[in-house]
Amino acid sequence: MCGITGYIGNEEASPILIQTLKKLEYRGYDSAGIAVMRNGKIFVRKMKGRINSLEETLLENPLNGQSGIGHTRWATHGEPSDANSHPHTDSGGNIAIVHNGIIENYVKLKQSLQSRGVVFQSDTDTEVIVHIINYFYRSGEGALLQAVMETLKLLNGSYALAVVCSDYPDRIIAVRKDSPLIAGCGAAGSFIASDVPALLEYTRDVYFLNNGEIAVLYEDHIELRGNDGEVILRETARIDWDAGSAEKNNFPHFMLKEIFEQPKAMENALLPRLKKSALNNPVVDFDEIKLDESWAAARRIVIAACGTAYNAAVIGKYAFEHFARIPVAVDLASEYRYRNPIFDKRDIFIVISQSGETADTLAAARLMKQNGARVIAVTNAPGSTLSREADVVVYTYAGPEIAVASTKAFTSQMMCVYLLALELGRFRGHIADEPYKKYITALSAIPAQARRILDKKEIIQRFAARQYNKTKMFFMGRQFDYPVSMESALKLKEISYTHSEAFAAGELKHGPIALIDDGTLVIAFATQKELFEKMISNIREVSSRGASSLVITCDRVDSFNTITDEIFTLPKTEDCFSPLLSVIPAQLFSYYCAVQRGNDPDKPRNLAKSVTVE
Ligand code: G6P
């Protein structure tokens, strides 16, 4: 999980590499480095710490040259240190590489290289690659490309790699397997990067490399080759994302900007799927999915995902069961892939992933496919591995999400699963016309309601300023409020590093209540009207044991007034859709706690946005 970048063209490479790396910093940020070629020599500058520090050293002591490669690291093998930072070079300093991924058999390869006298400079798995390339290159296997291809045959694991060699100043060789990589050609030259936002400033025409494909970058063109070296002719894909969507604009952090983009993101997920029926009534209709006999006959829906996407999957379970009366099994993708799951071809298989690159989610999707399933992917990333491997792709259209902690991707994932559940419920005859209309009207109102919540952000900001240093923070709710509690607890721990947990409020007496004391904050979601009385009792139970509390509700504010420290009132919607709104104050709360604690909410410690390794 790192970011790699490369440039060859008619401008200075260092500033371009730094700019593109900054756009990839969300992928890892414990060290950074670049290698630049000039006059047949490779110059490396790399160090532990953020890209800003690297940029500062480069300003003091520039590296000039018009081609180079760059890396921002999230350490897996070897602690963050100058020596373990990328690029890594061979002993003579003639070849340099950057790598995102994990070489699983690196220990054996390292031993074999050491027995041939190679001295290693780092503890990384990556360094073996550059020494093997050098070995093949020097031992007369021919051109650099041939040496790279020979090297790949020895590597087990995942990689997106970029290679430069001082004998070939006119090119950069890049290749990927199970780690993302795109290549694009623009007015200033040719580029590679781990993700689209890095290149938006330079080009909109990119190749999404397939597994095993090699891109050879020249100043004025890119040559694509297959894993046997054969030339591949393919059109580039056009990216129509707005470049500003990958900038902070006037927000202090990407996370806050993305929280504020949620009304738009939900609209983007909703509007393309709202059509008019023959009678001019609004209906949900996914162009991507044609409901046919297999949907009518389906006995079960299986959903796999990780992290925040998993929480959206749990909302999906509640929504599909509520609207379509079909049982849903939800799994963490990391569990699903190893627990020998039961397959029934009549089931409907869905995976959810913002990035479309999460290793466990991809493995779950592949397992489903190996067992004959048709896989539906809900993803935000056009061109991602998942979008290319799935049989059906439902895009969330949230636009690039840069902050590590997911916000707008989550609400747009929820919007997509709600719409799918509604469409399926109607198709299977479980929703009559009147309630159907009512649901569509309620969903259509959500983006504007979300804007009203954001207008009240100061309530949450003030509450966070009072509560941020509590050592334990718990979230509780019932029914649709339970998965929202899970997502809220995840958000808080990710960026504020506060110990937080979620529990179904009915479980309070089965354990969590033992943890409640006057150092605890409990955030209670109370949006399910039938369960109001139960929630009131639960809140009394925690308040009477000294906990501070915040109630997020849409009604009966008077009932909560005397038993809680703060109430956040949501606009009224159907109970089942409340997660689309209630998660927003919880996201704001996490954000403001992180800021109060002096953390960088965009780049939380130890986390990366896209977990492309196990
Ligand atoms: C990481 C990110 C989370 C994300 C999860 C799943 O843990 O930090 O924000 O929810 O991966 O990612 P995906 O791209 O598959 O949705």
C-alpha cells in the first residue's frame, strides 16, 4: 500500500513527481523518495517522513532532470527509515525502482542473492527486485525490458513497479500485478501513477493497466506490452473527473470537504437511477442491472466488503430484508475468502469497495466467480481492478475520495444499496405503489436534508470541543441505527485514536454497561420510532452511571431533554433511510475530535486508504 509515480517529458521531473506524490499521499506517508535521471546518471533523494519534508530538501538542494520515478511509503517490510524508503537501487546505482505491493517469496530470493555476494541496503522485500533485474541485465539476458520480464517470473505476490536504468535515459518501464497502476500521456510527457487523481492535472487520457501488462513510457508516447513482451494496441480511457474534486479548495482538510460533498455525492448516485414510468411516476431503474428471472428466483443475497464498505453492506442487509424480503448474508471479505463459504448459484453476489482495489474484497469476488457466481460490484473507481473483473458494475459516482477515512463514499454506497433494495422489493412484489412512491419521495429529499445538517455543523463542533478528551466513546442504536453506530465508531477510532466501540443498544445489559463510568461518552442514535421507548431507557441507563451523552434523533426531542447532555435533531425522513442522514453528525464529530487532538484527519497514523495487501 504505497503510491508510485513516474514522469518522462520536456519539463523538470522533480516538481512533477512531488506534485503527483502529494495526490497519492493518502496511500501511505511514512517515507518518500524520488530518483531522477540526468546525463546518463541516476540521482536518488529519499527519507523517512512526509512528502513535504522531501520537498523542502529538494528546494534546498534540487535534483535536475526530465525523467524520474517517485514513491510514498506505508511500511510493511522494514520500519519507516531513510534506508527502507524507495527508490531502491542496485549496488552500482545504475538501476532504480519504486514498488507498491508485497513480494511474498522475498526471503528466499534475498538468501539466493546474498549467496551470490549481493549486499542489501534495506530490510524491504522490494530491494530483491532491483538486484534481480540487475542480475539478468548484467548476465547478458539482453535489453532492460527482457531483464524486467525475467525478474517478474521469479516474483510471487503483488506489485506495481516502475524501473529506470541509466543506460536507457529515454524510457521508464512500469508493470503491475494485483496492485493498481495507470499510465497517461499529456502535453508535458508521459506519466504513471497508482491512482487517477495524481494525473488529473497533466492528462485525462489514461491506460488502466491490466494484470501482467507492461507500459514503456517515452517522452512522447507509451508502448503497452503483454507479459510475453508482445505489443498491445489499445485506446486510452478518458477521465472526466473535475480536477478541482481532487483539491481541498477552501477546506482545511479533504475529510471536511468530502463530508460537505455528501449531498452532491448522494444526488450523483440517485439521479441517474431515477426514471419516469409510463404513467410519469418516478421509478428506480438501474441501467446496469436488468432484473430478470434469476432475481425473481434468488433465495439469498451475499455481500462481502471491508471497513466502511462493510458497514454499508450491513445497511444493505437491513434494506434488502426490509424492502425485498430476501435473506442477506453479510461477510467481512477477509473472513469470507477463507471460510469455505456455501455457494448456491441462485444467490445474488455483491461486493462493495470504494477503491475497487482492496485485496480481500478482490479475493472474495474472485472466489465467488470461481464458484460460478455472477458478481455485482458497487464501487467508486472506474477502471479499478474490481470494476474490470466484476460481471456488473454499479458506480457510486461520489468522485475522488482522498481522505483516508471514508465519508462520501459511504453515503453514496448506502444510496446505491437502498435503491437496489427498493427496485428489487418492487420487482418481487413486496412494495405496493403508494409506499413505493413515498419511499422515492423520501430518498429524493435526502440530499437537501443533508445540506441542512451540514448547516448546523457548529453544534457538533462545540460538542466535540467539550468531549474530545474522553478516553472511551461508545455508539449505540437499534435496527438501522446499529450499523450507523458501527460506522461512527470506526470513523472515530480511525482519526481521533480514541477507544471507541459500537453496540446494538439491546446488548447494553449483556456486557458493555460494565464499561460505563463518568469518563465515558455515549452517542446514541434514536431514529427508529417504534424503538424510541427502548432507546430512552438505554440512555437513562448510561446517564445514571455517570456517562456523558449525545442523542442523534429526528423526533420526540422533549423525551431526551432531561436525560442527555446534547441533542442533535435530524430532518424527518423514513426510519429506514435515517442512516443517510444520521451518520453525518457522527462523521463531523470524529473530524472535530481529531482536529482538537492535533491529529491530521486526512492521514491517520498507521492507516492507508486502499489496502491492496492482506
Ligand atoms: C481501508 C480504508 C477504509 C475503507 C476500507 C475498504 O481500511 O482506510 O476507509 O473503508 O479500506 O476500502 P474499499 O476501497 O474496499 O472500500
